[in-house]
Amino acid sequence: MIWITQWLCPSRHCAIAVAWDDQETTAQHVEYQGEQVFRQETLNQWCGICGGSLHVEHGRTAFKTMEKALPHIKAIEKANLRARSIIGGKF
């Protein structure tokens, strides 16, 4: 099953999201890897839109394979990049 882990502010703006297969990794490992990115100061540890603090959420998607999920993920990524270019913010 394909899962998504998101780092969200209280307004539910997503700073980073990772899709992963539960046959290949665990929620705890994905969360650990994400926290390492924040520790390296590669990304802000707060919301670039509203400044809110971030928390982690894990959720199961409707997809059973990454192959099936990838077109949906790519479409969302494209829309998010377009929104980011419009609203700006410190990312």
C-alpha cells in the first residue's frame, strides 16, 4: 500500500510530503529522514506561507502500487509548484 507523510502547519499548508510503499519502508523511517532534512536546515522548520509550526501526519492512499500513484503524485506536484510560484514565500 502507498502512504503519504506530510509536514503540515495548523492551517494545513504542506511544507513537504513523501509518498512511500509500506513494503519497502516504515512511517518511522520516513519521518526520521524528513527530520534529518529539517536538521540540515535544507528546509525551514515552519510554514513558509503563514509561519506556523509543523507537525507530521501519515495517511494511507487509495493506491496499492507506486506505479499507480505516480501520475496522481506528479499532477499534485505540478499544481503545487505553480501555486508556489504565485504566492512566493520563504521556502
